[in-house]
Amino acid sequence: MNVKVLLTFLALAVVAIIALNWILAVGLARSPTCPVVVLNDKIHQEIEQQRNTLPWLFGDLSPEEMTSVLEYLKSHLGVKLVSCNKALPSDNFIYLIELQVPPKGEVLRFLNGQGSKPPRKARAVVVFGGQAEPNVTEYIVGNLLKPTYHKDVTSQKYQGVNFNSRPLPTSEYVEIFFKMGLGKVAQVLKESFGVDAKGLLPLDSAPRGFKSGDRETWFPFLRNIGGLFMHPVPFEVLMDHSSKNSSDWKVKKVYYNGQYFDSLEHLADDYSNGRVKKIMLHRKQDEPNYASLKPRGETRKVLPPMQYEPEGIRYHYEENWVNYLGWNFAFRQNVESGLQLFNIEFQGKRIVYELSIQDLTSVYGGITPSIMRTKFLDTAYGIGRLTNELVMGVDCPYVATYIDTHHFLDSEEPQTVRNSICVFEQNFGKPLRRHTSSWFPPLSYGGLSNSALVLRSISTIGNYDYVFDFIFYQNGVLETKVQATGYAQTTFYSKDGLKYGTRIEENILGNIHTHFLHFKVDLDVEGTQNCFETKDVVYEKQKNPLNPDVEEFMPTINRQVLETEDQAAFKVGQKTPKYLSFINLNSNNEWGHPRGYRIRVVSYTPDNLPPEDPQEKGISWHRYQLAVTQHKEGERTSSSMFNQNDPWNPAVYFAGFINNETIKNQDLVAWVTAGFLHIPHSEDVPNTATVGSEVGFLLQPVNYFKQDPSIFSMDSVYIESASKEQEDHCKTNPMACLPKMASCVQPFPLFTYGQTED
């Protein structure tokens, strides 16, 4: 190649590089980084006002506060304490430490400027197994960060706590499986399932026995492979672990392939001597795993749609407080029951003092010994503790705000769950309201896109994952929504089992079960002196004034203000008035109607467990779709971590809250039940889907405002005609200017999960 040609190529290369740099520069100039929204002075004032109040009142304990309580109790209880992760039932150990929310009266007096700031305190649950009379005690410990006292509140909080009603710490499970001794049936496991004891994993079941004080558990076994809940084997062991001395624990019964045996030795002996109906279920190493969640389709070619904020986020989050377009609220993650929201305000007025999850339950049916009695109460396992890290772009929008939580339950030190709560604004892709005026000219359109704030947490409780959403709409509506996903709980298939489920794989039965969820809604409509009103339609026969011979049925409103708790306890399955509202008879809107908020339950609640079942007392809230009671500090929760293992004599008996007290002009609480029936089907393999499993309720203003407050939203769109001038008028139609306003690129943070960063 001669020099002239070479120089020509070099010159062209330089020109190409310059041109490419120019194109990139122009492209980036047209796609600048989105600006951050500047908060106005009013929001800044609200932030400063709330910064020193809501985190103090409702913020979860910091790891430092938990440690201060731990060290205080170690030095002041006067007994030797063992770390929870090493403790046996015969030891003394601290099981739980978390925030003790101050009494409502103290909080309201402080927020209203009529009282001092309540001190921060903790609640602690201590197991005293090393005593002559073992017991479980709950203490209030104060004040933080430097505790100086502890007070036993067990008897005033619970109607009784049996020592064997305590939840099982991890250390007890470990000791149970050590004492079980599956090596005694090594031949049975190898020949039947092609594995040794390490190739199987136990699953829990509960309640643990037949009466108060029992502590014996059936443990079904699953293959130790991916999607293990879809790989049951016909082998279960009943362990009696009722004694506080683990040396007394023993196997009481064994179930193998539809047959019962008195011990593992009994099974092994009968098996080797040919007195057992055997089964052979070997699984090849290269056999496809139908329960795996690894993708099986083509690899990604096009990214799915994603949302972003073209002018930055429109909400403000700080510690445990959120401000969004007129909404203000605090939140925390209760280690037992999950998310709790406090002091929810809209347009400067408190609407809800407390909105919280109380418990989740599942009642199963089947023919194997574990599943036939299974009734899970998830507070016993820790709904808040079992939250997990949220995956960016899947569990929440990629650019959501992610929040860590801290807890102390069944551990020796505070634990942190990274990114376990997310906050984001969601455009639902449909109007919140709209109307096209087209009957008479000129044509006009008015509407508002449905953008709302979402607070989300997801808990994985064994096989099921629950997605908890609290959604704040611009028209003053607040929605609580729960969706279930995860794996269906299964047993080994037999023809007799079809009465209790569906065959979903060759050897797998998906068992029928119910889901019930309970919520506390402490509404304060224009203060705490509220009434409970019902409204429904009644058809009345009326004569037509123009033709008296003609009678017509006219829908009319039947209004009632209920007087007592018994009147306001609506059983599941009972015909219930369509409007159920908290109202304030002392505060009318501009048109003379009492201001109110309606509770609108969205549920497919199946029949509940009959009250004659002795275990039903532990979940007596199942009876009621909705119940209204007086607010009482002694009735803070409808369930407890102790109800699971002693449902016959529960520590908290919700039905006892309803005792015909007056509910007129009182501080009231609504208790809401939502649920659905799940009969598994083949499409539940490998995983159940969130679609179709949504239940919850809405809180909707009823005559609370003069008009729909969303009419003042900055997102409102109004088009008076189809002319180009109107389309370009950004003041009443921000969508017309979207191409200019959204011409930026939001910076996307690096994807992180666990310790990985890609």
C-alpha cells in the first residue's frame, strides 16, 4: 500500500471518529439526566415537623437499641441466659426484642400538642426453661437507649400462656431432627426413595397435638432438590417433644406408604422381614425437574416495559415516614405480623391511626397424618421476620426506593434484611376518572391518569410468598391488597386423596386449603368519637303520581347507625349491607351529611372452620367478615405468636373482644377478614401466580370532602376541543407537552441482590 493511500485512509478514520463523537454528543444532549424535583416550602415544613416525631414514635428499633435491651436483660434478669440459637427448652433465653408502640392516648396528646413526647420502649419475650416451673414472660423495657427498668406484662396482655405454646426456635428443630435418628431406616430410605437421610428435608406442621399442653409434631419429608415443596414422599414421623428435657423426646408414630408404625425400629424390622407394602420412587440425576423455576423458554431478546420518573420522584421518604401528594404516614415492620402503618393523614387530617396486618392462616385437608390436621397461623413463624430482599425490576419497579429492616427474633444478635420494603409511585396505565362530552358540541374531555403511591413488602412463609401492598390514591382512597404466590403445599398422590385435592403431577396431589387474612383498621374520622353506619338498598312499592293505578318498585336507601359491638359483628357468609362506614355525627360536610370513610372488602372468603372444632378458638376471627369494637389498649392484636401451638386455650381470643359494648360516639376499631379458597390445579406447577389471588379492602371517603379532591391534582387533563392550539396547551393538558418534559434519561442504579452486583 503506498503512502498516499494510507494517508487517505487515516484521514477518513479521523473524520469518522469526529462524526461519531458529534452524534453521541448531540444524542446525549437530547437525553439529559432527569432533574430532581425541588420540594416546596410547605413540604419542607412538614418534613421538619415530622422528622422528630414519627420516627421516634413508630420507628422500629435500631440494631443499637436492640443490643442495649439485650445487654440490659442479660445483667438484670438474675438468671443465666443462653443464646437463642444454641438454647434447648431447658435453658433460659431471649426469643424476641422489638419496639413497644406507645399507647394511642399518649401519642395523640403529644401530636395534638397537649402532652409530652412518649419515651421509646421495647417489648421482649423471654423463655424461662431453666426454672422449676418453666414459663414464657413478656416484658416492657425502658427507656431507650439506656434501659433502667423492665416490667412483666404477660398477664395483662394475654389470657394465658402455656409453656408449650411458645414458638419453636431453630435450635429446637435442630435437636428434634438429631433425636429422630433417621439412620435407623437407612435401608428403607435408600430402597424406597434412592436417597439417604440427607437427601430428604422435613416440613413443619401444626397444631402440635390434640389438647392444651401438647407439643408433638408430624414432620412430612420432601426431596432435597429445587422446588422441594413439589417433591413429597410418603414418609412422615411424629415426634413428641413436650418435655423441656430433650432426653425425653421420642418418636411416637411413623407413616410410610399409607401404613402406620409405632417407631422407626418397628418400620425397619417389618420392612426387612417383608411385612410392609413397599414403594420404589427413585429419581434419576438427569431427570428434568418439573418444579424448578429456572427459565425454560428462549433467552431474552427484548426487555419488558419499565417505568421511570421523567422529572424525578414526587414522594419524600425519610427514616420511616413518607410524604406524597397530600398523604403523610409512618410505617414499621412488626417482626410477628408484618407491616404496620400509623398516623395516616390526607390533606393535613388524620384519617387512620393504625392500619396493620394481624395474622395469616391456612387450613388444609388431606389423608396423610400431617396435612389432615394442618392449620398454619403465620404469626408464630414471624411474618415480618420472614420478609426477604426484593428483586429490582421484578418484585418492585427497578427505580423504586428500597429500605432495609432490622429485627431480633430467634437469633443471638440483631438481624438486617436488606431492601425488604420498597416505596414507589405507580402509573396504572388507566384513568382514575375520565369523561368525554360528545353528545353536544363543542367536544371536551376531562380525565386524570391513575398514579398512586405503593408501599410494599413480601414475606416468604414456608411454601407461600405473600405480597403486601398499601396503595395511596389521589382521590383520598387507601387500598390494602395482598396477593399470594409461591408453591402449593402437596402430598404424595393416592386415589383416596382426590377427595382433598387435585393430581398435578404423576405422584403429586395438590391439597385443598383456605387462606384467611386479618387486618386492624383504627379509623379516626374527624377525631376519635365515631359511629358505625350501614347503608343498603331497599325496594319500596310506590304509586306513579301520573298514573295512580300503576305501582313501581323504587330503590331507596336504608340507613342505620349501629349501637353495639354485637350488631356490628358480621359473620362470614352473612348477608351484609353494601356500605359499611365510620362516620362522625358531630362533623358534617358542606351539604349537611356526616363525614365518613367506607370500608369496602374485596374478598372471596370461603366457609370458615366450624366453631365446634376445638382448635377454632385460636382463629376465632375467622368467624367475622368484619367486626367493629371499642378501641382498647388491652385489645391491640387479634392474634399472637402463642396461638399456633395452643389454639385450644389461645393467648388471644378474638371473639372475646365482641361483648355488646356501645359503639356510638366512641373510639372505634374495625377488624377485617379477607380470604380465598385454593384447590390446586395443573397450572400451579411449578408456581402459583399472583393474578387471581388478590384480596383486601379499600377505605373510601363518603361525604368526607366537598367534592373529589383529585380535581385539584397537577396531573389533571382537560381538552376543550381537538384543535392544535388546545393540544399544545400544557397548563390544562400536560400530556401535550410530554415529548418535551420527558426528554431525559433517568439514571438506573446497578442491579444488586445479596452480595452480587452486575
